[in-house]
Amino acid sequence: MVVRVVVVGGGVSGVGSALAILQRLPSCNLTIIAEHFTPNTTGDGAAGFWEPHLTTGTPQEKIIQWCQETWELFCSWWQYKQQMGVSFVYGETISQDPVPEKSWQHVPFAFHSLSHSECVKFGPQYQSGFSFGTVTAEPLKFLPVLLEEVRALGGSVKMCRLTSLAEAAAEADIVINCSGLGARKLVPDPEVYPCRGQVMRVRAPWVGRYLCDASKKSFAYIIPNLETVVLGGTNQDHDWRLEVDPTDSQTIWDNCTALMPSLKKAEVIKEWVGLRPCRESGVRLEADELQVDSRIVPVVHNYGHGGSGVTLFWGCSKEVADIACDLIHKHYGLPSRL
């Protein structure tokens, strides 16, 4: 039989999961259903900075596994696929507050805890921090390429607003739920909530390093992308506003220019707001099932990535594919390890 796979969600998690499944099970009939596709997903506005962020509730061992597998993919893209929008960037994170140990610090390049003397070079108020080499992988550049790879493997896309997962399961043999913030209503899962992020993009080609102030009272980050530099930002839990807030704009500008005064001469290109799909218990990546009329339809949930959607996406996608293939074997008798 030809297994019908429906992936709910057109962001990095949905498209990544679809691609990972098609690579494992090329004979399946796969459709991605989403209200928005690139360039209109949350990820399309992100800087794509690889660093686990806002993942409270997710087991550390899973964060390490998923972020490392994604790191390896990004490194291969940088080496072999320049069209994917990956670049390497070094820099520092500094803080007026104590910076906790990072469980993932062995994954990127040259992670180094900063001494007090290294911190105060940025200002006498800074007490702790770290530096490392990482990558930025810009979804605005790589998502269209991944979608084309999905189509090349026989997958299709459907732009549609769903009201429930059961609606997606009506003509599916298995559902992959990568609905992000939409999972709050589609599952429904009341643990899902937004963390509002506002950023601005500026033209500042002289900025070649990232710099982040992780202090609570002066939070700011400066992340160079290929064509612009991203200035941020906000972490506003349970805030659903998608409009640019002028007060936040001023705070971002003031904090970033205080951190790097040369930015005062930068040209502002764009301002943007996105809602990070957070979840109180962290990432939900597990098997489930739906009753649809007389059928039991297996489901794989993959949502709740917070501020780490890009950082974790390929590791999570590979695990989704593993679980999906096992469920297809269990329910439909097809090989589980392809």
C-alpha cells in the first residue's frame, strides 16, 4: 500500500520533518498542509543563530542530541551548499548577571568562558560571559530550497487553515504535527504559549562578529547575517502582539548602540515581530494517536521548540522520521528501517 502522510506546519520543523520522512520512505504520498509557507513563516524573520535558547522543560540530553545533529547539517551546508544561506560567525555573550554552564558547549567551535578581565573590556558592569564560533542559517534562504527538495521527492504542499488535527487526519494514514504555536488549538495543548520577539535589520557591513548582552536589564543582541545585521530583541511571554512596538524599537536601538556604538550610523532596513512557539514542558516529540470515525490514526507530535526552532530542527526531524517509520511498520506492515 501507499501510505498517506500529512505534515501539519510549513515552518522549519514541518518542512524538515517532511524531508526526513521522504528520504526514509520515498514511496509514501506526503503532503504538507499549512496556513503559511516561506517567506511568511515565523522562521523567515529569524537570524538563524545556532544556539539553544528558550528550551525550558526539555531534557538536556535531547537538546544536545538534536542541536548536534542540526549543527552537523549546517556545517555540511556551509561546505557544499552555499545557496542555503549558512555563514560562520564568532563573537561574545556577556552579562551583568552570572551566566550558567552550557550543556551544549562542546558542540560548536572554540567555546570559551570569559574571565573577569575579558568581560570588563566591554564595560565595567559586565561580570561573566563566554565566546564561541557558531553559524547562522537563515530560513528565508534555506526553506525555499528544502521545499523544492520535498517536491523533488514527490511531496506536495497545500495552503489551508486547519481547525483540528482530526481534520488533517481525515485522509491520512499518519499525521506529523509540526504546528508550532497552532498546537495550542489544534491538539489542543494549553501548555503552548507565545514568546514575542521583535527585531530590526540594519545595514552595517562592518559588523563581522556577534555580540550579545544577556543581562536582564539591558538585554540585546547583534547578529550579522549575509546581507544585513539583526538587532534584538524582546522575550515577552504570553504576548500575542504581531505589530511593531515603537517603545520596543527604541529599547532595542538604545541597548544595541550602547553595546556597539558604531551602529548609530547604521541604516534601518526593516522591523519585524515573530511569536516563538514555547511550551511549559518543553519540546513535545512523541507518538500519539487520533480516533477518526472508526479508524485509529497514528500521530507524531513535534512542537514547542521555543527560541530554538532552527537550532534543533534537523535533529528533531530525524527523530520524527524514525518514529514515523516505526509507526508505519506497526500499523501498516511496511518496513520500519529503510
